Amino acid sequence: MLEAIFTYQFLQNAFLAGIIIGAIAPLLGVFIVVRRLSLIADALSHVTLAGIAGSLFLSQSVAVFATLNPLFLGIFASVAGSVLIERLRSLYKHYEELAIPIILSAGIGFGAIFISLAQGFSNDLFGYLFGSVSAVSREDLFIVIAIAAVVLLFIRLFFKELFVLSFDGEYAKASGLPAKWIHFLFMIVTALVIAGSMRIVGILLVSSLMTIPVAAAMRVSKSFKQTIILSIVFGEVSVLTGLFTAFHFNLAPGGTIVVTSIFLLLVVIGYKKFSLSMKKGAIT
């Protein structure tokens, strides 16, 4: 396997992109889970599907789109979806959660229409839905690197503000923090990560990589920073194990990555219960 990675460029692209995604997706996922925004990742992933399907449809009839990486239109759709979610949340101030199913439904609807117009599923679309080891190009890798740089810069600049917003939004607003703008930027960064992750994990499964490693980390961590570190560790283990499995058995990497992350979650839950039972036994 290691010899193949050093030999074939597509494997290098897949594993390098996977390592990056395995870090930045759980990193943002910690803030998403703590702020109870997990379903937003699902909504944006389905909007991204609409953008990808639209790009594949247009590539059949418009010459310009035939040479354009579908990832660009997917990123545009994901960012536009995040902006629309924020707009709808401001319109329905007392029912902000309505914004998520509205945008999710719109993404599924437009995605289904564009898939129908493109005359059904193709191998390219299947790869975007569930990930593909062989489909990650050098251009895709560079896009993922650029997105990772944006994410790390954003977290570096606004970590304290995000921490306060995550645990006490009312205090953040009362203290004068520009909560609305920080949340808006956070949504855009989340949209970028979701769009950038689709080649490895797949559009329909990317939200799992942003939440399941975090769920596992929260069971054993003792602080917020430890949760971030363990989430990234679990994310990397899931991605690397999933990619190795997908390569050897010719499976969709999105499925193997998610199943690995679920297995890790079950192991962590079992370990936590076992350790608690051992402590209770020692006390009695």
C-alpha cells in the first residue's frame, strides 16, 4: 500500500486531501456540535449536491462548464446556501430552526431536477455522493489546501469569540461581540469545508465526519481543548483507516470512513461504561 501511494499520484492526492479533511472537518465539527447546529451540515451538503449536479448537467450543453471543475459550482452553491440559511434565520427569529429544513429541501429538490436533466447518475456523480479514491485530482487537492488555510486562519483569529458564542450566546451579545458577523463567517467556512470534503467522504456522508468523531471525543475528554484534539485524532484514524479499506476492497471511501468512525464511537462508549463500572466496583 505504501509503495502504491509513492507510485501513483491519484493515491497521493487522495491521502493528502484525506489527512487535511480528517483534521479540519472535526475541528469545525466541535463548534457545530456544541452550538447544536449539526443539521446545518446536512442541509449544506444537500445544497452542494445541487451545485455539483447542476455543474455536471451544464457540462453536457455549455462548453465553458465542460472544462470547469464541478467542485467550484459546488462550493458556490454551499456558500450561497449558508447565506440563505442566515437570511431565513433572521426572517423567522422565533422559529430559526425552520431555515434548515427549507434549505435542505431546496437542495434535494434542485439536485433531483439536475440529476434528471443530466439523464441520471453517472460515475462522476456517484463519486461525489459517496467519495472516490481515484477521482481526487491535483486541482482538488490544492482546493482542499486553500480551504484548510482559510479554516485555520479563521479559528486562529476568532477562537475566543467562537468559544464564548458556543457556550453563552447571550453573554457574547451583551459583551459587545459582533456575534452576527462571526456566526455568518462561521457558516461560510463550514460551507467551504463541506464542499471541499465531498471528493473524499462524499456529499451525503460528510456531515458524519464533522459530528461522529466529536461525539466520540466528548465521551472521554475533560476539557474543550481536549475535545478538539481527540476529535481530530478520531477523525484522522477514521479517514486513514477508511481510505486503506476502500483501496484494498474497492469500496466507496465515504462509507468505509463513516463506518470506521461509528466503530470508534462504539469502542469509546464501551470503554467509558467499562471504566465507570470498574470505578463503582472499586468504591463498593
